[in-house]
Amino acid sequence: MSGLARASVLLGAGTLVSRLTGLIRSIVLVAVIGSNLSRVADAFMLANQLPNNIYAVISAGVLTAVIVPQIVRESARSDGGRRFLSALFTAGTVVLLVVTLVATVCAPLLIALYGAKFTPEQQALATAFAYWCLPQLFFYGLYALLGEALNARRVFGPFTWAPVVNNIVSILGFIGLMLVFGSDLTAVSEWTPGMIAALGGTATAGIMLQAVVLLLFWRRTGLRLRPDFHWRGLGFRSMARLAGWTALMVIVGQVAGYVQTLLVGAASGQGPAVAVMQNAWLVFMLPYSVIVLSIGTPYFTQLSEHAAARRTDAVRDDILASIRIMGLFVVVATAALAVAAVPATRVFVNSAQDAAAAAPVLLAYLVGLVPLAAIFIVQRTFYAYDDTRTPFVFTLIQGALVVGTAVAAAMTLPLEWLAAGIALGQSLASLAQLIIASILLSRRIGGIRAGAWMRSLARFVGAAVPAAAAGWLTFLLLGGESGWTVSDKVYGAAGTAVIGAVVGVVYLGVLVLFRAPEVGPAIAMVRRVLIRR
């Protein structure tokens, strides 16, 4: 367990630094393109999101679901999996190059699909940005392929620390753009080809270096790779069959995301829209990445090993332990961000009024944080058993709910509440997905001890209620929506930290007071890691 603890802390530290530098990157970006409620912001955010959308199909459809369990098994061979990895990286590079080329050529079509609600001028600007941003797809894929291979070989750190390089490059590039062209560039008509190249090129250069950094750590795996085009007899056909279901699963998610983006585009320039939703998601993903990915990733590797050895009791123990420890931190993070939603949102907008208007989007996403954390483990348990069809089934249901709620929000809500309504629908769909997935997994392996981890989550929620009340009182004492915590971007970040600290202290105090059994192991885990370091 100490190995898992050290890996989790290493991943958590890297992810935390990555997300914090990512927040700084977003602050500088807002200074360049103006408020997230502007048409320029929506145009760039849409273009910069396109490679992420396509990469998600490749990453979740092939890498996460299939590669890690397969590498774990191949590592037991006499060559340590060298031939398999050489062929895998060769095939992966070829696929990424082809997909990236096709996507870049199809940039106008992709913008027309996702930005159908944009004005013609805004579509033209987004298309120009897309030509610079879509090459990121190749480097995202290379980064994911290298990172998942390193994780499977239990080299956990570089995957989470490499994005820091991307953020630093982007920050420096955006600052340089401001020095040359100025700031608060919110008018679509003022963007010249040189400005577009500077912004899009900076974003892509950061992703490229993020991938290159991982190559520097490959030596730690102890394997030497070479180009290998002999792909027969390595199980790629079986992997493709497994990946096919997860690719379909992610495509369902992308279709749902497309509907969301298309519908919320109607609010661009009139209320929270694409940029606000993406940045609210960025804040939402901070605790998810730091907590869920840093704890869940090492557990997934261990869980895959136990599943391969047919140690079902150990798999159940992994599920219980991982959801408990993640829940301990995710619940307090949800409470802290909920009461600090306005200061946290102020980081990405240019006024307190805009922050108040955008904060409901973050609140709506936060409803789904705890369910999403549990889904991470439940879904990957299916992957560990080479079952990718069942996750497709419950994801298809979730996607249908996302689309249905988004359409309902577009039909019933005013434009200023449209983004929040769509975000809330996604959170409720995630809750339904967790319920269905847990039932199916329980039937698959004869129980997942859901009662035990549900009782733990209930304890955490009980402790979070007075903690959230203390945090909300702190926000009011600091002036509320007219106080210093929403007067500036930097003050917004500082206010969020102060409120979060109050929530955390009260939360821990309540859990200790009522002798919650999960606190002791969590503190002991961190203590063991610090002592060993």
C-alpha cells in the first residue's frame, strides 16, 4: 500500500501544480482575448477544444480502456513487452498522423458543425484558429500513448508533471502576445493573421513540448523501442475489438457534447456560453484531476493486476478502498468550490457581475463531482476484466440523458441560464450512470461492497454540511458578491483559497470529532509517504 500511497502523492502533487499553472494560463488568456462572455473567447475556445474532442475518442477508446491492462500482461513476457510496445508505438504514430491530417483539412466543416450558432465573422475567426490548433491532436495522442505506457510500467510521475511545461510555454507566449498586440482584444474584426498565428501557435507549441518531455523519461522503463511494422500476432485485432466498444462509448459522449456546444452557442455574446462552460469545467476538473486521477490511476494499475490474476476479493477491496479515499477528499472539494463559486469564477471573467452570472454553471457541474469520481473506478473495473461493451451500454444511456436535458434546457430556459441548465443536466445524467454501472458491476463480480462505500460517502457529506456553512459565512464576512474576493482575478483566486481553507479545517474537525474511521488511514498514508520521501 505504501507504493500506491507514494504514487498517489506524486501524481497529486504534479496534477496540483499542473492545474494551478493551468489556472494562471487561463487568467493570462482572458487578459488577451477579454471576458469569457465575448465572441472572440468563444471562437478560440471552440477551436482549441476540437483536438481535445477528437483525442478523447482515441485516448478513452483505445489507451485507457485497453492499453494499460494489455501492457501489464505483456510485461510478464521474457522481453518485458519490448516487441509489443515497439509495434504499438509504431501503429499509434501512423494512426495519429493520418487522423491529424484529415482533421486539419476538415477544419471548416468541424467549425460549421460545432459553431453553427456563431455569426459568419465568428465562424471565420474560429476556423482560422482551428488550422493552428488541430495539429495538437497528434501531440495529445503521443502524450497519452507515452503516458499510459509509463503508468503501466509504474513510472507515474512524468505523465502528470509534463503539462506544467505546456502551461509555462503558453503563459510566456500569451504574455508576449499582449506585449506586441495589446490586451482585451474582444472585437472579432481586429484579429489579424499574425495575431491568430501567435495565439494558436503558442497553444500548439505547449502541447508539443508536453509530449516531448515524456520521451526524456522513457529510459526509466528499462525498454528500448524501435520502429516495428510487423503487427501480426500481437493481439492488435483483439485490442481493436475491445477498443471498438469504448470508441463508440466516447463517440456517444462527443455527440452529447456537440449538442451541448451547438445549443449553448445561441447564448454567445448575450450570456454564459462556450467559453464560460469550458472554464467552469476547468475549475471543476481541478479537484477531479488532483484527487481522482492521482489516487485512481495507481489503483487502476493494481486493480488490473488483481483482475488478471482472478483475485476477485482483492478487486473488491481495491474498489472499496479507492472510492473511500477519493470520496474523503472529493466531498470537501465539492463543498469548498460550491460556497466559493463566485470568487472562483471571477478568475475567468472581467467583472464581479460577470462572475455572479457565470457561477451557476460551476455550481451545476459540481453536482456531478462525487458521482464522476465513483464512475472512474467502477468503469475501469470493467476495463480490467476486458469488458468494454457494458460501459458502452450505461454510457449510451447517460449520453441520451445529456442530450435530452440539454434540449429541454434550450426549450425552457432564458439564454442567461442556458449554460447552467445544460451543465446541471450533465451532472444528473452522471448520477444515473453511476447507479446503473454499479448495479451491473455488482452482478458481474458478485458484489462491490457498495453499502460500505455509500456509508462512508454519507459520513463525508454530513461533515461537509457544517463545513460549507462555515465557508459561506466566511464569504459573506469578506463582503460577499461586492467584497474584495470578487474585485479582481487575483483576489478571486486568493478568496477561493481562504474560503476553501476554512471549509477544509471545519470538515476535518467534524470528522475527527465523530471519529470517522476513514480519517486515520488517510493521514497515515500521507505520513508514510512524507517519511519515506
